[in-house]
Amino acid sequence: MPDSPLLQLKGIDKSFPGCRANEGIDLDIQAGEIHALLGENGAGKSTLVKIIYGVLRPDHGDLWWQGKPLRVASPAAARRVGIGMVFQHFSLFDAMTVLENIALALPAQDIGALRDNIDATAASYGLALDLDRDVYELSMGERQRIEIVRSLLQNPQLLILDEPTSVLTPQETDMLFTTLRALADEGRAVLYISHKLEEVRRLCDRATILRDGRRVADCIPAEETAQSLAEKMIGRRIEQPIGKAPRQPGQPGLRVLELRTGSDTPHGISLSDMSFTINEGEILGIAGIAGNGQTELMSALTGETGPPSSGSIEIMGAPANQLGPIARRKLGAAFVPEERVGHAAVGDMTLVENSFLTTLDDPAFCKHGVIKWPAVRAFSDQITHDFDVRTTGVDALASSLSGGNLQKFIVGREMLQSPGVLVVSQPTWGVDAGAAADIHRAIRSLAEAGSAILIISQDLDEILALCDRVAVISQGTLSRVQPIHDVTPEQIGLLMGIRHDSIANEASRATT
Amino acid sequence: MLRLEPRASHSVLAAWLSPLVALVMTVITGTVIFIAMGKDPAATLYIYFLQPLVSASGLSEVAVKAGPLVLIATGLSFGFRAGVWNIGAEGQYILGAIVGGGLAVFFHDSTNALLLPSMLALGIVGGMIWAAIPALLKTRFNANEILVSLMLVYIAELLLVYLVHGPWRNPQGWGFPGTRTFPDAAVLPVFFAQHRLHWGLILALATPFLAWFLVAKTRFGFRVRLFGSAPLAARHAGVRSTRMIWMTLLIGGGLAGLAGVIEASGTIGQLMPNISPGYGFTAIIVAFLGRLHPLGILLAGVVIAVTYIGGENAQIVAGLPKAVTGLFQGVILFYLLAFDLVTRYRLVFRRERGPEHA
Amino acid sequence: MLDLIIPSMMTMMTAATPLIFAATGELVCEKSGVLNLGVEGMMLVGAVFGFIGATVTGDAYVGFLIGGFSGIMASLIFAVLTLLLVSNQVATGLALTIFGTGLSALVGADYVGETIDRIRPLYVPNAADGPNVIQLFLGHDPVVYLGVLVLLACAGFLSRSRWGMILRAVGDSDVSAHAIGYPVIRIRFAAVAFGGLMAGLGGAYLSLAYTPLWAENMSAGRGWIALALVVFASWRPIRVLFGAVLFGGITIVQLNAQAIGLGIPGAVMSMLPYLATIVVLVLISSNATRIRLNAPACLAQPFRPER
């Protein structure tokens, strides 16, 4: 038995109204180890680390630090003890410089000295940063580096990272892992929260697995397979993905040719020369790291931001460039944007009202400008029934539904309109496993019924499981579209970090 | 520890109760103020809140005051629902009075039956023109509609002052600012000879019902609500922001203009510098007190009208400054905004060991 | 010629001073992410209580301070509603203006027409010699200098001090500031109170120096113009100074034109400051990107810290 662990948790309980997030969790972390906290969305990982970091207080249970009882009243107290944390959502200030962002997270000190200090720390862990740039100009990887440097400058004994790779390219992930290994070699501990099995196997020395708020297993990831880890995490045997039935591609449903857009926000990305075609009965996946033009592509396709600067969009064979969202839906298109509350649905409207959101030009629901509320209500009943949306009723506010249920409602609303073309962004982002499986099944059966489907997703596993063909979006450009069986995840990862317009093209533009 | 939890669905009860609670709290506050001013609270409260309701003439005056408030507030509710903050209704009201009433000034000896309908129509147009300025500047140049519409209030007031002192001044007016009195053909008829209550009331009563139909039953109303609660979702549903800004401002301006010309024609019978006791601003309170719901606005309009009449009575009978009315109106809105919280959140008493609440 | 120009430039600064106070306060408030549309109401409250204070104590400077204090009290109503009870900032600001207008009219009813010993300039040349250039630098009352000093201090505070940086951070992302551990609500309370103080002082200056008397609604839209100045200045304090002086200038042009009698009716000339505000708003706002880059990202957004 080694010395007392760096951090020990005993019997942690935490409940929220309507859910027990943590139930009697024990955990111990040794100095110098990289410890994984593994679990599905909603397994209680975030709650547990918020307790460690002093954001939440447990209902029951104790924390011990180097063998002594520990009370963390606030994040500031946690930092004083030597616990640092990098959240999944960064705590950054877009309109301020990198230096200011770092200074804000530290006690008051001389700016000149801080600058030197940051440079030294950044250099010794390979974290390149330009201190005088404004944050809004930076990539997600660079932003994460700010967060890590912030933590490191406080010399933490334990660094907690919550889903750190969800915003990184595979290459950036490698860089992060090198940094983390260097930290562990110095004797610091890292608590690494993830649901990505391969990463945990590559990086972590030990893993604690949570399911439904309880600790279900401890293991050494290197001795497990991804399959065995997944079974512990999900609690049942995973069925292998159903083999995709070979389909006869039909007519082109969605065709995009040399699409270009300007950016309408100061920090936005402009799309350049995107081309792809999706035939009826086919699913195309667009992979890529967040912030590389997915949002812009989505709004160019829905028509929300007006016509593209050049290029063309055809829906079911009809030109759609000049059309707004309503006219594009009339051509047979349906859209599920990434942001559920505030974009795909309105949080403080009822489900009935929300089901009218994208059907407001359907004569079945609205004639001469007068809404037929009974018909709309029947439609929302149908959505909640057919897609198994768990709710207190169709008069519930959309904001009262869980992420998974609301997503099922939104997907259901679009699918029940039998679209010829369906564009879905992040279909299962932040959705529990059960709902994700339901949504995947529904998408697949819609394709089998002959719709052309585009899935824009950061989740490579999802794309590999669902799609017939795949392309990668990076810095507003799109890679060549390839059949899914012709590429490996590693090849896709490589495509995520580079621009896809040809060098020759750039050169010729520069000389003219 | 008192905590707030978001509600799963809007509480209809709380939504209707919070204006009532706000009213009760305002009365309590009023009592304190009256005592502080050395007045008998019971007597003063009676003068303020009940006396206007016990006589036929009082009721008639309440209805006369409630009319413009309800019309303007109904118009404003569209903008407020859509997140378009037109707070220049006062200016749009004045322009309605100027443009509509101007017709009566020009045809001051007319007996044409079309004069009155034309005036009402022109009043609406006048209000719309004044509201079109912030709409244009907002949609074309991104200029803040709050500030632009408000600046236009001051300009409208000065324009009215200029007109009634200058080119439109009554030649037989012994130098008093004001136009000629309107001809009979330009005056909205009264219901009863001895009271000022006129036909404008019918319009003020009908408008909220029409507005309720628009908001609750039509796609246009749905778009307005959508645009206000989630602009991105509205864009997703194909709602064009330019159109929403224009429509809601024009509705607000049109109804304010109508109120202005009705007041000039029905209640006053001429144009003069102070044709409005601040209706355009008070209507903002009416709109919120009525929870932006057209029928709620109808009730709220009556309540606020009572405080107007009560304030006038209190000035005469109890020697209270008229400004008390303005104070009450501000207080009522404060309380309302405070209790609004209850409709969105549930108050939960619970012992919590959370560090954030320590 | 100098006889005309020097007094004009003097009055220009006097006319600019209430705007400098109110706009600087609102700028700091908005930098923290809070939009307080109650400036007009707070100015009126400051004007009336400042005036009463001066009448009661016989000292205009005491009145001035009382005006500032009453501005703080008014702003705290707004702060409690918007920051603790998370009410809509636009509606609450309007309510504050309506409330302030009513309250000041009520409280000031007995003081209409009263005179006080006003705040006086530091240096007045011999009447016989006429105006001279020294006056331009030394001839203002102390509050004018105070206004410019406070504005410069705020500029330095926001750009150079750590607390200024924290204030900007709270306005840029309340969620991030909260996550790092800054007391967002408390910082915003302080910023709103500072806005109240400055609006109150600006209002008190109106009734104690600019037109040393109390009249209902005497701020005549200056609170709203101050709000417009903040947009005009793209949230930079130094530009507030330019804007305020510019508006002071417009006021003077309008007064002089009326005095000279150009044949333009007074009412029409009086429209000038309001028209100018609209023009300025249009010119500044039409560059939407600039507004978006400069405006505090959390401006007028409700914030409720999670459990």
C-alpha cells in the first residue's frame, strides 16, 4: 500500500430535483497517475468533478487530500489546495487578449513578470500561445491551451480535464497527450474525463467507470479492449452495428456545387468551393472539428442567411439559391440545426407551438394565415407518440424536456413531414445512449425509405456507423467525398487539420 | 434558503395573479406615502382608487382616459412581444393628432360627412409615418429603435408647439396657443349629452379583441411571438427580421396615431400644446400590467385610467400634487417586474449546503 | 468676435458637463454588461434632491453630493430588480425613468420657482474688461473640471487597472467570470450604483449650476442623449468627452441662433439636439461590425448564477 492517495472520495451522494446524480461514489487518485473517469452522458461524471472542484457541494460523503479531510467551499478554495480544472466549456473572454484572459484567472500580479512566467511555462510543456491576440480569433485548440496554461500557472497537484478532446483534431490531441504525460512524469495527477474509449486506453493509467450515478468498475485501461470498456460503461452487451444494406442510389436529392459564402459575423468562417451530391436513399456524413464552417454550411443550406455569394444549391432537382427556409422546405427539405434550444426549438414555448415552428406554411395547419391549432396539437401528439418523447404532455415547455427527449421531438417533427432531403447537424450531441440509438434508427429507416440525408457531426463513430460516404470539413473547405469503407478513422483525422482547396489554386490566385 | 427553480410550464395562475399582487403592493406603498405626507390614508386612498368608480361622470372620465391607453398599449404589445422596443408612442400619438387634426384645421368650416373618417385614417397614417422613421433607421442603418423613437417624441412635441403657436394658431384665439376648435363634422359624437364619453370608446374596446385574434390564432401573431422569444429559431422558421421590425413598429405607431386623433377629435376638439398627459409613456405600463395580453391590457387600461382620474380628484380635494400619479405608475411597474419572476420560476424554500448560497 | 466666442465656449462646457457625468456613469455600467435605461429618471431624481439639499443646507456643494447619493439610491432599485430578480433590463430601465419623473415632480412640487446660491465659477474677470482667454481655462466652476477628471479616471480605470479589467470581463462573459470565481452580481451592483451616482451628479449639476432652479422634467431628454453618447463613443470614455462637447456645442448654436433671431422659430431650433442624436446614431450604427466588436457581449442579457 503506497502513501495515502493524493485525493480520496468516500461515499459521495448528490441529488438534484428529479435525479440522483451521484450515489455513494468512492474514488482515489494517486500522485503521478493519469486517472480516467469514464461514463456515458448523464452518468454523473460532471457532477462528481464539480464536487471535487468546489462548484457543487455533496449531499453526503467526504473528500480527503493527502490523508487529511478536505473542504472545498469554492473553485478558488480548490485552486488554493492545488486542484486545477479545465472545463469542457471554456471560461474565456472573447473580446480580451490571451494575456488578459490568463491574468484574470490568477491573483493580482505584475503583468511583465506574468508574461515571462507564461512564456516559460508554455515553452516547457509545448503550449504555444500568442499573448497579445484577442481570443475570438483563436482556434478551439488554442483556446484550450489558454485554459491549461491558466491552471498550470497555479502549480496544481491535480489537474482535471473534462472531455478535453471533443474540440481537438487528432493531431492536437496528440500534442495534448504529450503535455499531460509530461505533467504526470513530474508527479502531478491528472483526472481525465471522457467517454472516448480509445483515448482512455492510450493515455490513462487507471480508470473508474460510472454508470447511472454509481461507480460500477475500476480497471487498468491498457488491459481492456474498447469492447470490454464499453460494456462496463453501458452495462450490457453492445450489438455490433447493423450492416448497412446495399442501396440503389436514386436521383440526386441535394446537390451543392462550388458553394461560397461570405461570413456575416466578425469571427465567422467563410465557405469556399464546397461541392457534393447526395442521392435519394443515401447518407453522406461531414466530419470535422467544431468551428470549421459547420454552422455556416448549415445556414447556407437552410437559407437562413440569404443566398450564397456564388455556387449553387439544388434541392430535389430545383435551384434553391434564392429561396428562404420556407421555400426550401416546400421543395422537400427538412433541417435539424445543432442548437436545440433557441434555434431548432423555442425553450419557452410549448411542444404544440414548437411543432408549428417548421410547419407554418403547411395548409393542413394554417389556412389564410389562421392557424388550425387542433390539427397542430394532433401533430405534436403524433410526434411524441411515434418518437417516444417522454414528457408530461404536449403543453409542456420545450425547455422542460431533457436533451435527448427534445432532440427526439425535433427529429420527429422533421421526419414526420416525409422530407426528400434531411440535413441534420450533431444528431446526438449531448443525448443519452438510448435516445441516440432511437435517433440513429430513425435516420436509417428514413434513408431506406428513399430520402437523401446529410449528417454533419463531430462524432466520428456516429458517422462511421451511419453513413455511406464521408467528407471532412476544415477551415471552410471540404475534402473529397469518399465511400465510407475506403477510409480509416486515422485518415479522416488527418483531413481534419488541413485546408482542402488545392495549393495550385491558391498560387494562381496569388499571381493574378 | 430561498431558491429559484425554473418552471416546467408557465403558470397561468401566477401570470394573472402577479399584476394583482403588484396592485395590492402599490396600494400599500401608497398608504405609506400618504401617511408620510401627513394625509389621512383611508380617505386619500378612497379618493384615489374608488371615487372615480362610484359616479356616472367618474366612470365616463375613466373610460375617456382608458381609451387612448388601451389603443396605444395594444399596439405596443406587438412590438414588445417581438423584442422591438418602440418607446416613442408619445410622439406617434402627437403626430396622429397633428396629421389627423390638421385636416380639421384646414377644413374648419366643412360639414362633409367624410371629414371624420378621413381624419381617423390620416391619424393612423401620421402615427405610422413617425414609427416608420425608427423602423427605417433600424433595418437600414441598425440604429437603436429605443433612442430614435424617443428622440422623435421630443421633436414631435416641439413640432406641435411650433404649429399651435405659429401657422395653425387660432386667429380668434386672443394669442392663446391652440388651433381653431374643430367643426362638428370633425368631432366624434358623445353617447350622453352630459358626459364626455364618445364613440372612440368603441374602437378602444374592439381593438384588443382584434389583437387577441391576431396574436393567438394567426400565423402573423405566432411569428411575432417567435421573433421575440428566439430570434434564431424565428430565422429557422423563415421569419424575416426586417419585416417583423417594420410590421410591429407600424402597428404600434398606427394605433398610437389613432389614439392621438381620437383624443383631439373626441375629447378636446382642437389641437393644443398639451394634448397628452403622457399617454404614450403610461401605455408602456399598461402594456406590461396587462402582461402584453390584449384582454389584460383592456383591464390594465381601466386600472391606470382610475389612477389618472384619482390623481386629478386628489389634487382638487386633498391638495395632493398631480405627480403622485406618475409615482404610482412607476411603482406599479416595479412591483410587476419583481413579481414576474414568480411566473418563470418557482420559489422553493429549502435548506441547502451549497457553497454558492452560503 | 472674442466677446461672442469665449462665452459660447464657456457655455458649451457647461452644457456638456451633465452629459459627461451621465454618459460616463452609463458607460461603466454598460461595460459590466448592464443596460440601464433609467438615466433620465436618475438625473431628475439627482436634480430635485440636489436642489432641495442646497435649499435646506444653503450649500450648493452639499446639494451636489446629495444629488449624487439620491442617484445611487434610485439605481439600487434597478439593480435589485434586474440583478437579483432577473427582470428585463429594458423594461426596468423604463420603469425607473417613469418612477424618477413622477418622484421628482412630487418631491419638487414645493420648490418650483425657488432660487438658490448656485455653484459658481472659479474665476470671473472684471465685467468692465469683458471676457478673456484665461477664462477658457480657469473660468469654469469646479464641477466642470471634476467631470473631465472623473471621465479620464474612468478611462484609466477601464484600460489599465485590474478591477477595470475584471469589470470588462464581467461584461464580456458573465458565465466565464462566474466560473472563474468573480462575484458577477456584486460587481454589476457596483457598476450600476456608479452609474446612478454619476447620473445623480449630472442631474444635480443641472439644477445647481446650469439653470440654477428646479422645474419638472428639467433634464429634457439629456439622460437619453447620454445613452446615445455611449453608443456614439463605441464604449470608449475619451470619445464620450468629444461627444458631450459636440452636443454642448449644438445646444449653444441653437441658443445663439435663437438669440440672434435668424427667423427660424425657437421650437424648430430646439429640435436640433434631438435631430443630431438621431443623425449621430445612424452614422455610428450603420457599421454593424464595429458595434458588435465594441459593445459588451453580455449587454442587457439576464444572468442567473447556477446552483
